[in-house]
Amino acid sequence: MFSPAMPPDARLPRRNAAAIKPPRFPILPFDEWRISLARGSALSPGLLMPGESLVSILWKFACANALPGHALLHLISPEVDPHEGVAPARDALDLTRLCRVLRLPSNVLRASLPGAAPRDRYHEVFRYCRQCAAHGYHSVLFQREDENLCPAHQQSLQTCCPYCNGETPYIINARVIGAPFRCGWCHSHYSYGRLSLLSTTAAMRRQDRIAISRRLRLRSGNDVDAVHPARMEMSGGDTCAKSSR
């Protein structure tokens, strides 16, 4: 029984504010009802690795915002069916829109997409290094037909899932975005163990990052900004306009 003069919730114990801890990973606000990012949402280039592919960047962006794949597809390509998806290629995506949504420099995003040169040929299925996948990393280099080894770990690049032997298409759609660093068919992890996306610091060793950067320099012609995305400075919505001048 409770006193009529005292409301029922007054008898409940007060929560200790000190016991509420902020999340380790920087969760960014997202307004799903408007399908638009809240002001100030961004993915810092410091969380990216050299030569990170757009698929890998979108996985991190979606995880940081607790964003479902179909909603992210609507943001970057509203005219595309989220289940069919769009190829991660420069001629298939609106770079200006990508820059505005992800709030990353345009040259970092351009470097994350396969080139359009006739001599450049890329695999249509997802290729990965299991050790890189354990660090939450996928390089645009891995999709090149003339690249067969991971420059950091000297392991052969794989296309088949180690569990179901299925191959995931290298495409941006709701199913692929909904399975970060996992098989698009059975959702098993590509890495040797279960991947944690809670860390806010790069897990790959310095010598591994240097090896990837060196290989990227050979491919991109000493494009320092593309090789070292963490050195780029962001300035909100004007980033794309400034970097394209």
C-alpha cells in the first residue's frame, strides 16, 4: 500500500548518474524518420586505414550510426533499389552526394573506388585477407585482378567464405551493408575470430600500414592524400567543395 499523498514513482530508487557510462565507440545521431543525418554526424578520417575501400567505409559508417543497409542506400543512391544495389565504381555513384552524406574529403572517397582506366580490371566478387578482416579493414587494392597477395600479411586473397564456400558479389546493397566483414550468404565472419567494431583506434600494426601505403603509392603515383586519409582535415559540408577546387 502507498500513501495517497505520495505518487507511486516516488517510492522507486533513484538511478546513480555515475553508473551510466558513455559508449566506447562514437555513436553518431541519425534521424531515420527524415532519412537525413543530424548536424555534426561524421566519420573521422582517423578511423580509416590507408586505401580503405568504399564498402569498408560504409560498413564503419553504418555501424557507427546503427544504420540499416536499406536506409544507407537511400541516402547515397535514392534512385537505386536497395536490394539490387549499385556497383562501388566512380561512374556509378555521385561523388558529391557521397561526400555530403559521409562528410569525408572527396579525394579520400575517390581513392576508395576502383579506377575507370581501361587497363584496370577488378573482380566482381568480394576479395579479402582474413587478417585484415580481423582488423575491420578491406582495401580497394584487393579487388584488382593483378593483386593476389595482401601487401601487409603476404596472404593469398580469398573470395570464398571459409564456412559455406559462397562468394559475395562486390556490390553495395542492403544485404552486403547489413553484414559487415561477414559472408553475405551465411553471415559468418571472414576473420579468424569474431570481429569487434567497438575499438576507436586502428588495430593494425604500424609496419602493416606502411606496407599497404607503399603498395598504394606504387599504384596511385604518390597520391599522399589518398594514401593517408587521417591527414586530411574536414570542415563539415564544405569539405567536398574545397577539396575539388
